[in-house]
Amino acid sequence: MLFLINSQEVLKRNQTKVVEFILLGFQNLGLFRIPFFIFIAFLYTATVTANLSIFLLISSRSSSKMNSPMYIFLSHLSISDILISTTVAPKTLQMILLGNTSLPALGCITQLYFLGAFTILECCLLTVMSYDRYLAICRPLRYTSVMNVKLLNSLITYSWMVGFLQPLITHTLILQLDFCGPNVIDHFFCDVAPLLELSCSDRTWVEIEVSIVALFVGLFQMLFIIITYILIFYSIFNMSSKAGKEKALSTCSSHLAVVCTYYGTLIILYLSPARGYSFSLNKMLSFINTMVTPFFNPIIYTMRNQEIRMAFKVLLFYKQNNFSSLRLK
């Protein structure tokens, strides 16, 4: 009798198990559907182009200063921005054109994993970049000996390893959940909060693990950045040279602007105490975090960093001269 009951329960679960999720995306766009599609396509194209240009510029070592740890970290940050935008933008463009888009359950969880991995990677890179700025400004005489090649590679390896390994725990737990009810996600990508709300099994351990990850990646690393910048500003204000103060502030301002934008949206999204969030607010903040911020990051760094601007000018001048010489031949 007990075997019969268990068999019926298993059969019922198999019959109702969700095999795909439907993403609602941005609803009720109406006449704004095509302009919004063009806007996102422009954002994505510009994001990939600008970040790839910075990565290639730093990789080409067009200037001796491009070999410094700050620019090497920046090249990895540019790749991270490309990966975040690529994980979300193409599917979003498809969704705007076709309306509601279905995604296999495994595909949804895969998208969630990679977006989580690249988000954590970006957070780690911003954190190690703040440590790099702390050493450069607060410990300038020891900077080259402390931030050597070994430490530089270790910090980069740490960022990529934490980014890809930490979400594995979350997604292993998510794969153990049952989804046997509604399969509609009111979002433009598979995010962890709306996905967990669709689960028909106990998700306590997943929520605990997500909270721990959010605390480590979001709060602890944010506190580390705040502490480093308190020490940085203290050192800057104690400098006697006005030119030294301006140079130190210029090297930190772009990184600080990116940190405030990126971590600000993450804290509201994942560390907010109220889990009954507004879906429209969640979409807006997620849109800023996955598409707008990766677009503005290279602009901020290019506008606020004289070395990058000069390197771009040198590279353009070199290419123009080569083009002119080829035409003369």
C-alpha cells in the first residue's frame, strides 16, 4: 500500500514538473517597442565595442604605463562588463521583438549561473582595484614591492575563481528544487528571487545560502572598499602638494564612481530586507545593473583617466599614419 502511494506521488510530480519557463520581459511597450529595441541594441553594441577597445588597448601595451596593475585590473573589468551584458542583452532583444519568450528550465538556471558568476567577478575585481589604489596612494614607496606580479596574478585568479565557484553551491541547491506549478517569470532574465518564488518545494536552504553569498560578495567587500577609501582620502588630505592631491583624486574618482553605481544597485536588489519587492522596480534596477552600468564604465574610465585618453590618441594617430602611407604607396 505504501509503495502504491509513493508511486502515485512520483507519477504526479513527473506529470506536473515544469520543463520550461516563460519570461514576460517588458510588457505594454506598445509604440515604444521598436525604439526600445533600437535603444537596447545600441547599448549592447556600444558596450561591447567600448569595453573591447579598452581591453585591446591595454593588451597592446601601447604605453609603458599600460603595464601597471591598475590597467591590467581594468582590462579584466572590461571583459566582465562584456560578459554581463552578453548574458542578458541578446535574449532581451529577442523578447522585445517576439513578446513572451520561453526558456528551457535548464537554460534558465544556466543563465542564472553565468549572470551570478560574472556579477560576483565584477564585485571582486572592483574590490581588488580598491586595494590596488590604497597601496598606490597610502603606501607609494612599498607599492612595487607589494603589488608584484605574483600578488597581481593571485588577485586576478581569486576574482575569477570566486566568481565561478561560489554560484555553484547556489545552483546545485536550486537544481534540487521542484518546479511543478506556475512557470511564468515576470522579468527579462532568469533572476534568483522570482525563480525561487515559483518553486513548490522547501527553499529555505537556498535562501540562506543566497543571503550568505550576498553578505560576503555585497556587504563585506563593500565595507572593505569603504575602509580603503577612508584611508585613501585621509592620505590625500594630508598631502602637501596640490598637484599630488589632484593626481591622486583623479586616479580614484573613476573607480569610486563605478563602485557607487554598481554596488548601489546590487545592495537594493539583493540585500534589501523587504523581499516583497516591486517587479517594476526590480526590472529597472536590473536593467541598470546589467546593461546601463557596463555601458557607462568604459566612458567613466576614459573621461576620468588621462593615460587612457592619450593612449587612444596615440593609437589613432598611428593608424592614421599607416593608412596615409598605404594610400601614398
